[in-house]
Amino acid sequence: MQKILQVRTRSRIGIAFLILLLTMGTVNGQEKTVAMPRIVEKEGRHALLVDGEPFFMFGGQAHNSSAWPGMLPHVWYAIEALNANTLEVPIYWEQIEPQPGEFDFSFIDTLLIQARERDKRLVLLWFATWKNGSNHYMPEWMKRDSRKYPNITGKDGNPVDSPSPHAKAAMEADARAFTSVMRYLKEADPQHTVLMVQVQNEPGSWGSVRDYSKTAQKLFEGPVPEALLEPEVLRELNIPVDARGSWEEVFGKNADEYFHAWSVASYIEYVAAAGKAVNPLPLYVNAALRDPLTDPPANTYESGGPTDNVIPIWKAAAPSIDFLAPDIYLRGNDNVLKVLELYAREDNALMVPEIAGSGENVKYLYKVLEHGGIGFAPFGIDNNGQGTDEEAAERLLALAQEYRIMEPMMRKLAKWGFEGKIYSVVESETEHQYTIDLGLWEAVLSFGTGYRRNQSGNERPTGKAMVIKLDENECILIGTQCRFTFRPTGKNEGKAWQYLKVKEGWYENGEFRFLRIRNGDETDWGGPYMGNVPTVLHVTLVTR
Ligand code: DGJ
């Protein structure tokens, strides 16, 4: 059975591979190879290099149960309507390995073919041992054998609906299956339609801070592993660098959670490292967040996952994971901006693989670009078998409008973000005016729908503005529901000034297309105004 499946899938992909080779041509008689996607860092910012150049994922994620051939038309409809360049889509362990050791990659083939037909990229989500803290995507043959593939035990001795990170047989089975997927991709996807792979989905446990089984307890009472006792790890966790001993001795009240984070991350490292050894695509793990501002107790969120407080533990335990990514379902600027700051680290590229994608959240795309992040995706883009495709698309219209103007300038935005040229502000409930320091100029942003000078905020705080500094006196402005103006600063402080030119237009294949020059009423009454639909302005300023 296994062979039959592999022969069948290989032959379809074999033809695709041959066509690719023929279309790639040769360089000096050598086959041109397509560069592997990879993440690079410079001064705390990151770029995802795709085909050798910075790439920003304007993405969208399918609903959990939409990764079946019959559902894909709805998913692609949503991706097209959203103007996204990348689909994030689950691949289910139960679908890929229906019997032990028998792999079925036909759905991966379908995805690859359909994505290429539409000129879209893919991020595959490996729904395996953990999906939102449970093991509901394990194959049936594992679900039926709870002795071999156990769940965790709660403090009260009762089983919890969450797989144990100490289940060696499950870990080895997951690593074998994941490696087969990665090996298959290496063979079937030489052009890297798949940009990255998410390993598991929101791992950790709800309902118990850790595993209290006998096996786990024994480890918990043993010494803390050396990798966690490195001074930089302890310092980040606010622990004296000479601390040694058991988990409780070293980590006190946080010992249970830290132990679970270490255990889950180590299991995932085992799986990720095995896959990466055969195909070194970027890998990441997504986090069900905790409140980033109040240091809540671990039994109030999903314990053991890469929440902000245990990032150093995850980094030490899982070096094969390129980055940890926040799934944003929190609300309010204070929370969301804090989360973005916490995950945009020198050692961690910022990507938002899931966000509730409508209303006020659209504005956070601007902040991810400013941080030099690598991607953004709303969760649940397709109709999910309910309502029409059009209704599903309508819910994401505001984001689709952003993607529509930004995707054609994607390579430039990714490069500008990486180089630290992007500045942004997002409207809050209380603040309606912001300034951005551009060196010789200060950009002043006022949110609100008023046409003239009086900007007193929008009905809902959905406004956003981005300034891309191209030169001392030259910038690009993008935004909605706001007005921009400027003030000379630094050595130009106090000088008179005016717009040299405010060009309005849009981007097509990375090139600016001119629509008109804004002047007169369109600049004189408190600066250029942006309405509900985002606009691109190319502005040059002069002092006199
Ligand atoms: C976060 C998970 O990662 C997603 O798969 C999904 O379950 C959403 N929550 C909620 O719909």
C-alpha cells in the first residue's frame, strides 16, 4: 500500500519536476537551483528571503476543517478575494498517515498544483501531536492506544485532554511522519511553493499546568537540564545565574509551567530537528497567548506553549525552530502592541500567523511591517461550509483593500521593513494625534474623518498611517482615515516649508504608477487626507 501510494504521488510530481527543470534552463551548463527560503537578521529586524529576496507574507489561514480537496475551491476564492500571496493551510497527521507507516501525500500534491496554478505560496501547518493543546489530529490507530500514546495526568490524578510530552513512542511516531512530509516536499517542491512549515498548532495544555504522571514527576524532581542553566537564559528569566538544583529549587513558583514548557519544546525540537535534517525549510511554532501585561497565573492560559514569559526556555530547548509566532486574539492597542514588541526580538522574527482579521485588527499589519516582520494572516478566511464565498470575503474586505495596494509593492515593503525605513502609527481609543520623527522632518498624523483641519478620531479606532522614509526630504505615505502634515525639525527647525510634490498613485509589479498630483484643496487644508480606502502618496518636501 505504502509503495503504491508513493509511486503514484511520485509520478505526478515527477512530471512537474521535469517541467520545472525544462523551464528553469541552465546557467553555464549547470542547472539553476531555486534558493531555499530562509530567514536573515540585521539589527533586530528580519527578512524572509524567497528566491533570494525579502518577501512579506500577505497571508490568510484556512479554517481548521477546510484542508480537504472538496473545500479548496472556497479557500482559493477567499485567498483571491483577500489579494493574499500565501495560503496557510493545515495538513493533518490523521490524513497523511492513516495506517502506521503508510503515507498518503496526495493532498499535498493537490495543494502544490493548485497553489502554483494561482501563483500563490503555501505555509503548511503540521496538525499532529498538538492542536490547541489536544491530540485530536493524531491518527486513529494512535487514538485507540492510550497506553502507548498517553495523555498528561492532572494534579488530581485524572487524565487531561492533552498529549504527554513524555510519551516517547508518540514523539518518535510524530518525528517519523514529519520527516516523511519534509522529505516528500524536498522531492515534490523544488521551486519552494511551500515557504515554511508550522510544527504543531498552539502546543501546550489547557486544564493542567503540567503532566503529573509518575514519569513526569520523576523528571520534575530531578535536576534542571544544563541548557537552561546558561547565564543568558537565567538572566532573562530573572533567576540568579548561579542557581542550581531541582526545578522547584531553581524556578520556585514558576517551576511547574517552566518544566512543561521545556518538556513540550524538547519534544517538538525532536520532531523539528528530524524534519529539518532532510529539508531545512524555515520552521515555526505558534502560541496561544497569555495577557502580556498582567503576568497571570499559568492555569488561566495554555501552559507549556511559547507564551511571552517562556520564550527563553523555548529558544534553549528548540534551536531547530526558527521563530515563535503569536496568534492574536487579544484586543486593544495596549495588549496587541505589547505582544508585537515581545515577539519581535533579535533572535525571533515577527510573524502573525493568526489574527481575527476584521475591524480594528487590520491596523496591526502596519506595525508588523514597521517591526521588520515577515508575515501577517487573518484566521478562518473561507466560508467554512456556511454562507456564501462572497459573505466570507465581505468580512475581510478592509484587509483585502490593504493587501490590494500593498501586495504589488510587497518586495519593496519587505526590503524597507528589513532596512528600518518604515514608521507607523495606529489609532487608539484615546489618542487621535501622533508624531513621527524623520530626522529633518516630523510627520504629524491626525486621525478622524473630518475633511478639513478638525481631526478628532474615528467612530471606532481603526485608523492607521505609515511613513516610508526614502530620503531626507522624500517619503511614501500609506494610510486610512487620517491626515498627514509635516514640521521641519533639527537643523531646519522654524523654517518655512511647502510640498514640492504630492504624487498619488498605486504600485503595479513593484513600480509606482502615477495617478495625479495632489495640490490645492487636497493638500492646503491641514495636509493630504486619507479616506476609508488606503491610498499611496509619494511626497517630497522643501524648506524655503
Ligand atoms: C487558534 C487556533 O490556532 C486555530 O486553529 C483556531 O482553533 C482558532 N484558535 C480559533 O478558531
